Amino acid sequence: MTAGHVYSQAPRCSRCEGRALLTKEAAQALADESLGRLTVASCPAEDGWHLYAPPQDAE
């Protein structure tokens, strides 16, 4: 497995607050496993994908 597939070993993006740079497939697999707690977005600065926690609705 490559660094792009393992979150803890993934390279970090210096322009996106140090977020992990993942392959699209790895990011989507992690988002799927999170059951909606994470979303996937392409990195605007590098060739890779990031995970984000969407804002939670206030109740």
C-alpha cells in the first residue's frame, strides 16, 4: 500500500493546513467508512484529495 492510501503516512499539503494528500480512491473509501462524517474534495494546490468534516447542523 502506498502513502497515498494510508492516511497516517500520506504526505501533507503545506497550502491546505497540513491536510493529508490522498488518492481519490483512498479519500473516498475513508469518507464512505465515516458514514457521512467526512467529505472528499480535490486539493486546489496539489495533485491529490483531502478529507473534510462538514459543519454539523445546530439543533
